[in-house]
Amino acid sequence: MALLEVNDLHTSFFTPVGEVKAVNGVSFNLDRGKVLGIVGESGSGKSVTAYSIMQILEKTGKIVSGSIKVDGQELVGISEKEMKNVRGNKISIIFQDPMTSLNPTYTIGHQLMEAILLHTNRNKQQAWDRAVEMLRLVNVNEPEKRMKQYPFEFSGGMRQRVMIAMALACEPDILIADEPTTALDVTIQAQILELMQSLQKELGMAIIMITHDLGVVAQMCDEVIVMYAGSICEQGTADEIFYNPKHEYTKGLMRSIPTIGNDGEKLHPISGTPIDLLNMPAGCPFAPRCDNAMKICLRQRAERLQINDFHQAACWMNVKEEMEKEGEPNG
Amino acid sequence: MADTLVEVKHLKEYFNIATGAFTTKPLKAVDDVSFSIRRGETLGLVGESGCGKTTVGRTLLHLYKPTAGEIFFDGKKIESKKDIQEYRKKSAMVFQDPYSSLNPRMTVADIIAEPLDVHKMYANKKEREERVLELMSKVGLNSEHANRYAHEFSGGQRQRIGIARAMAMNPQFVVCDEPVSALDVSIQAQVINMFDELQDQMGLTYLFIAHDLLVVRHISDRIAVMYLGKMVELADAKEIYDHPLHPYTKCLMSAVPLPDPKAARENKRIVLSGDIPSPLNAPSGCPFRTRCPYASEECAASMPEFKEVQSGHYVACHRLNEIG
Ligand SMILES: Nc1ncnc2c1ncn2[C@@H]1O[C@H](COP(=O)(O)OP(=O)(O)OP(=O)(O)O)[C@@H](O)[C@H]1O
Ligand SMILES: Nc1ncnc2c1ncn2[C@@H]1O[C@H](COP(=O)(O)OP(=O)(O)OP(=O)(O)O)[C@@H](O)[C@H]1O
Ligand code: SF4
Ligand SMILES: [Mg+2]
Ligand SMILES: [Mg+2]
């Protein structure tokens, strides 16, 4: 049994203009001690997937169907009281936007200690020491003084690090990190990633790392999910996704990165605009922007195909290749 | 150096920060920086958050009055009000945040035409409209979008609007302050290509500020590295990336997360420890010494000189010989 099992998750927002299908049938497993990366275009449903797992969706948002199990316990449908117990103890989240997630009226120290007292077996003095230690670990200078300050006295990058310290101080089984290092520069980012990795090894914590930064994914993740328009279009080990992408969107994403290899050349962006989640097409959601789209791509969605033991993709190109292989007399 | 377009000498920008009811203290955001940019060149500017990159860009364009130092444009020192006015027509800035830098109550056409309106750069309405449409097509915006509002557009499209506005006066020099940081990878690639194309078409010179070192390396001819208000290294993009000399640059380059799992596994990051200093309380001597693994007494005693150690490669560090 995996630590986290997400099965055919559908989450929608019910808005005045219609149902926005933000997450459309997402399934994945996460094992203890593993790091799972989630990448994908802006608006593809990465954060909504995370919020669904935590059940912290906005009022208009609802898990329409599917199952989310942690340690075998079903989370969809349980009461808010039970869910409170899961949050923090079992799963913690670092939000994309740190400005909105700290309470402006309490000191940093108060907020850190509150989280530690609630979720671990420590007394006040131990919680204080732990909070100071965590601030030091995320490289906030003069942590004892900082404990007594309020969020407004911290820069954006510092608040981000406080959020990281808070999530890690609770020693969760699963840490969901939504763009945790975007506001930080690379030297501090490197320190934070190192810290996450060491805690993950020490505590056997599992991490879901949501990010635009493919460098962070390459460095941190064992497995990667690629999302497009609310669905998983490809999933596999980091090596498979980077060196052997099998979905046309992923291939486009990889071509867009500036690397040392394409110095001085033109980059290759993905053309076209993202699809409208209010009007999902019948076929592959990427078909309207795909250079290789075939007739069937516009009509019907491709099933997830097992490429090899470590890799799945939902793209008709793979079906076509399979058929061509089988069609060859000697192959 | 006949082909220098922009040059600054000993540029300083201090902000007065209140430390008590009646006392202030200078925050040395930019502290004695000198460099030049060649015509048609892209100079990348990198460094830690808060090290003074944006302030360099703004002061360079005289959006902030320099506390001290000299700015030369096309060989001419910018001094009088008239100089500044002329200079403003030939230079422009693209801002970091495509979400907040455009007025949501203005149409795309009005945003793009704003600099033209300010400098009265057209004879009649028709000329204004023609110029706006020309600019829109240059940055790949559909002419039908002219009368829509900025908030109706995606991040990538908004950044194009900002770029079209910056190009309105046919500038020779553009400061780009983190123009692609807020965009996702594939949209980022579109915008970077556009900067390239505009440079070819219009012979532009760029100062390109960014966080993402792979992006900076891709677009820049040379790269300058800042730390706590000072410039610590400057060299050809490839040279500084492959052979960084300053300890901070070495650390920066080693920390770049490479989008390549095998390389990432082999890459040995230099992880810094030590206090991150504040520009209000800069350490004596070398600004990097509180975190530098090579720091010695000399580093605390005096600021190392920013000097050319190889042809075109400038560094400010006392201990280059020991570091090797
Ligand atoms: N409260 C809401 N009401 C309506 N639609 C919403 C709401 N929140 C999110 N959405 C929609 O759900 C989709 C998925 O959003 P989500 O925030 O998960 O994207 P994301 O993949 O995290 O993108 P980014 O990389 O930009 O953070 C988007 O199209 C978004 O517009
Ligand atoms: N208008 C201002 N008034 C007072 N202090 C300022 C002002 N603008 C910038 N500063 C300070 O000057 C220093 C340099 O800021 P600047 O914005 O130039 O940094 P930066 O290198 O662009 O950082 P980032 O990468 O985060 O954008 C910072 O310590 C900042 O707090
Ligand atoms: S001058 Fe000294 S402290 Fe500064 S970078 Fe060089 S060795 Fe390090
Ligand atoms: Mg998100
Ligand atoms: Mg800045």
C-alpha cells in the first residue's frame, strides 16, 4: 500500500458562467520517502490537485468524484474535524503565495510554536527551541530576535522561508510544496532544497514538489507527473521524462528550456493558447496546439499507455508507433 | 572605445531610511559601480535578491537621481535637464511584473501609446493609431486586441504589451527588469525570442536583469554579477559561466539547478553558510566576506579593487591567487 493513493480525482469550480473542470481524473501513488514532481502549464490544475488532497478548496470548489487515501484511510467525505487531524500531522503544505498564509497579527515565533505544539509532542520550551532551530535551518539570520517580529517586518523571500520552516517543523509524513522556492534566489534555493532532502532522508518524509522550474525537478524528484488541462498527460521517473518524453506537450516543454546545448539558437516555445476549461474538447486537450495531431486526436482522448515499467503517457503518437512496429514484418 | 553606447562611472544610489524619529541612515543600494555597454550588446545583470539590480537599472535611466557618479550616453555626459529629457526619449524600461505594471483601466492601445502621448510624437490621430498597430504587430499581438483591457490577457500577452510600450519611442537602449520571471517555461521562451528579434530588427542595446541564470546566459553577450550594492565580477557570458573567478559567482553558478537529472546528480553544489548581511549594515571590507569560504583578515580590512585580471574579465577579490 502506498502512503498516498489518489484515484480518478475530479475537482470542479461551480461559477456563474459554468462548471470549471480544474482537475479531470487524476490518479497517482506516492511512497514513503519519495519525491514526486508535478509540472505543467500555468492553470493546468497543479495547485487545485494539492488543495483537493488537503481539502482546502474555495467555497465554489468541490471534489466531484474520486478517492484520496492516506495510509489506507479514505479522505474524501470525512468530516472537517477528522480532516483537521490529518492536516499538519500527516500532510503539510507550503503555499505558492506566502504573503496570504501568515497571520499578520501574531509574531512569527507565536505562529511557529503554535504549529509545533499542535502537531508534535513537545512542551513550550522545546517548541521554542525547535522553532529557533528551524528558522536557523532555513537561513533566517538572528533567529532569536526574528521570533519576536511580525510578518510585515520580513521580506518576501524571508516569509517564504518561514512558511517552509513551519511546514517542516511539524514533521509531516507528506509535504506538499507548491512553488516553494520561486521567490528565492538560487543560492538560498539551494540551501532550502538541501534541507528538504536531508529531512526527507532522516524522517522518511514524502514530498510533492509543484514547480515551473525544471531544474528543481531534475535535482529533487524521483518521479514526475506532467499535467495539461486538468489531466495527467505523462508520468514516469525523472530520467524517463527528461530523456525519453512520450507526450507531445512534454516534448514541447523540454524544447522551451534554454540550456547550454541551445546557446545562441532560437528557443522553441509551444505555439497557440491554453484551452478553455469551460469548454473541454472531446479529443486530446493538447490537440489544438500539437504539431503532430492526427484526426483521431481531435475526436477521442488517448488512454494512458504503459511505455515501460517506469513510464506512462496518454498520447496517440505512441499508439501509432506501436502499430507501426507490429506492422513491420521483421519487427 | 568608440562603440560604447552606455557608460557609468562610480555610480552610487543611497536611500535615506528613518532609524528613529529624527535620525536617518543611508541605505547604500548601489555603491560605486562602474561599467559600460557596447552598442547592440546585451549585458546581463545577476545577483541575490536585494543586491541592487533594479536600482542600477532605474538610476541608469535617471528614473532615480544618482547620489553620485557619472552617466554617459553615446559619448555624451548626461547632466542638464535637457540632456535627461533627450536621453529619456532614447531609452526605455520593461518591468518585472506583467500583472501589476499595466493600468487595468486603460486599453491596450492607450497603454502602448502613452509614451507617444507624453512626448507628442504624432501629428494626428491617424498617425497615432498606425504607430500603435505597427508596434502591436511587431510584438505579435493581434490588431483586434487594441481596444481591449490589459486585465483580459494572459501573463505572456501582457508582457508583450509592456514590451510594445517600451519600443514605442524607437529606443536605442532598453533596461529589462526580470521580464520573464513571472512566466511559465514555454511562454518565457516566446518572450525571449521576441527580445532577440527586436534586437536584430532595431539594433537595440539591452541591460537584462534576471534571476534565472540559464535565461541570462542564453540572451547575454556579457554578464555582470552584483553583491550587496557592489559589482563583483564582469566577463563574457560563456567565460563567466564556465570559469567564474569570484567566490560568490562560483557559488551562484554551482547552485543553478540544471534541467538534466544526470547532471544534477553529479553536480556538486557549494552551499553557503554565514550571515546574510543587510545593506544598512554592510560589513567592512569585502561585502561577501561574512559568507565567503576563503575570507581572510585582509578581506575585512579593505574593499578589494574591481580590476581586469584577464582580457575583458573583471573581478573584485583579494584572494584570487590563493583560490585558483
Ligand atoms: N476559485 C476558482 N474559481 C474558478 N476557477 C478556478 C478557481 N481556482 C482555480 N480555478 C481554475 O482552475 C484551473 C487550475 O488552477 P490551478 O491554480 O490548479 O493551476 P496551476 O496549475 O496551479 O497553475 P500555476 O502554475 O499558474 O499556479 C485554472 O484554470 C483556474 O483558472
Ligand atoms: N525606493 C526605495 N527606498 C528605500 N530602499 C529601497 C528602495 N528601492 C530599493 N531599496 C532597497 O535597496 C536595496 C536594493 O534593492 P533593489 O530593488 O535594487 O534590489 P534587486 O537586486 O532588484 O532585488 P530583487 O532581485 O529582489 O528584485 C534593497 O535593500 C531595497 O530594500
Ligand atoms: S575578497 Fe576575501 S571575502 Fe571577498 S570574495 Fe575574495 S576571498 Fe572572499
Ligand atoms: Mg499553482
Ligand atoms: Mg529587482
